Amino acid sequence: MIPFEHIDASWTLFLDRDGVINVEKEDSYIFHYGEFVFYEGVTEALRHCAAVFGHIVVVTNQRGVGKGMMTAADLRDIHEKMTAAIELAGGRISRIYYADSLDNAHPLRKPQPGMALAAQQDLPGIDLTRSVMVGNNLSDMEFGRNAGMYTVFLSTTNPDQPLPHPSIDLAFNSLADFAKHLH
């Protein structure tokens, strides 16, 4: 169980993007910022999370880049505009990592822990045992487990996920609901 009463600036929040921060495009990808839609309450939730967590890191599988359906520059533009909107609302994103590989076994692709290990190298003070992974798929939960983190499942895109589940510590309906449980 996540020790909410002990979460402070020494903790890191890892977030998946599609289905957590923004509305996921069913059976496709977000190709440009014009298609990017924040879930209701997310920017406010991230403002609250920024007041609690030392780092907030986005970790996202982005096969659309690997398939050549969009460029790394397209993805960077989406992330820059997303981050600017979050900062405008008083939140912050410390770093964004993405895996564009088509190979499910690639070390950076979730559920492998490569993006968490990269964040730990790049950002001082990240202790993966004092980290929470929030995602909307079991691969996000397995990523968190593989990296030694606590896991929070959001039912935004998978409302029928059976619970309890060995890879899920807690479940909420949305990132906004999760943020309400932080002190």
C-alpha cells in the first residue's frame, strides 16, 4: 500500500501520458497538439502533485514515431505545448521520456524499466523505492513493478480491469481523483 502520509519532495511521480494526462485516441496516436485534449482536472491535479513530489516524470510508449506515422519533432512539439499548459496552471514536468521502438522487448519500452533507470541517472535524488507510477494499462503497472515503484492504476480507458490485481497497489478513476488523496 502506498504510504501517502510519508510522500514528500523526496518522492518521484512517474506518469504515463495517453489515457492519464490526455484523452487517448482509440486505436491510433496523437499526431499533433491539435488532437491533444487534457482530461478534466488534470492541470489542477498536476499543480497539486508538483507541490508534493520532488520530480514528476512522464514515461510514454510512442510507437507512432517508430512506425514513421509522425516525427520525433512532432512529438517534441506536443510535449512542449503540453508542458507549457501544465506550467501555466502552476504544475511542472521534470522530464519526459518516450520509447518509439516497435520491439516489445526493447529496454526502454514499457513494461521494461529502462525509462525509469534513465530518469534515475538524469535527475538527482530519484529513489525508485520512493516513487509512484500512475498509468492506465497493465504494462504501466508492470513497468512500475519492474522498477521497484508503487503502482496506481487509472480506470480511464480500462474500466473493466479486475481488481485486486498483483501489479496494482491502488486504483482511481482519474489523475484528479489520485491527486485528491495526496496530503
